[in-house]
Amino acid sequence: MRGLILALGFLTRLPLPVLRDFQPAELARALVWFPAAGLAVGAAVTLAAALGARLDPWLGALAGVIVWTWITGGLHLDGLADTVDALGAAHRDPERFFAVLADPHVGSFGVIALVLQLVAKLVLLHWLLTLDLPWLALVLIPAWARWAAAGWTLWLPPLKPGFGERFAWRGNRVGWVAGGLALAALSLAAPLVFAALIPAILWGVWMKFKLGGQTGDILGAGIEWCESAALLLTGIFFAVIIL
């Protein structure tokens, strides 16, 4: 269970017991529990959205976004802002990419990305609430995004020392596959959520051929991309197939 506690501690802001005698190498154990942490995030977001939607879909969407941001501590949003800033700065000078990525300050590109991402999640959640999408789909979308992040970490080399390198060290590929199969089994009850795999694959391909690897910030940006894109695609598929 230490791996589960580590995954929840890294990916959420839930109160957890303190692990004694922690060693950095143990972070590799957390990878297989990334989907479980995603389920915790998804359950909290879905509960907040469902309660708010009892009054109004917009209140439900707002409650969902607020809880989404709180429970993750803005970790992935920070990665999104840093990645977009770095890509913008490196447009004419690729060598600046890592320098800007390491800069703790948020630039104009990052601010724009943050605003657009939060607005996108707000609008998409509202849309899905009006479609009466199965609640399980909302629970599973964050889980698939974090399962994808674990996969990127396992299969792509780290571009610099950091969390991406620590999590990839002795990563359990068999456990990661098992986690994917468990998520797939749950997703059979809401099969439209398999749409989350499309942005996950696209982000992995982009990292492989555009950057040649991954960093913690880029993984966080990928989680945000997967979540918003999965909300959009799931809604489209639901509207076309079901409605």
C-alpha cells in the first residue's frame, strides 16, 4: 500500500499518513497506482459536479472545476503553463526550451493556456451535465489521463533529471498494463470513455517525435490535455451515438 499512498500523495492533496523511512527509489512503485489516484480525483470532481447540478448545471460545472483544481493542487496546471511558456520561448531558439521550463515564473503564454484550460473544463463539464452523461464516465476520465501519464513515463526517456526520471526508474510495466486492464473493465459500463485513449496516444506520439522524451512538467501538461480532450470527445460521441 505504500505505492498507493505515494501516488495519492503526489497526485492529490488528500490527507494521508506519513510514510516512514521513505526512499526516492520507492517512487517507481507509485506508477501502477496512478489510475487509482485518478479515480479518487474523478470521484471527487463528479460528486461536486453532481451536487452543484442539483441547483443548476453551471453551478455543477463550476463546483467540478474548483474541486478539480483543489484536489490536484494545480500541479498539472502548473506543468501546462510551464510547457506552453517553454514552447513559445523556444519557437525561434530551441536551446531556450529547458531554461524557460525550469523558470518558476509564469509568462504570457502560460497565463493564456491556464485561462483557456479552465474555461474549457468549465464549458465542457456544463455541456456534459446537460447531456446526462453517465456519472461513471466523469469518474474514469481523470483515471485514464493518469494511466496514460504513467505509460509515457515508462516508455519515454526523461529529458532532464526530475520527477519523470524518478518515476521511470525500475517502473513496473506489467503493473501498468494490469492497471489499464482494470480501467478497461470498469469502462465497459461507460464505453464512450475509451475516447480518452485518443488524446493520450496523440500526446505520447507528440512527445516522442517533437521532444524525444518527457519531463514532469510535460507529463502534467499531457494530463490536462487528455482530460479536456477526453471531455470533448466523450461528449461528441455521446451526442452523436446516444442522442
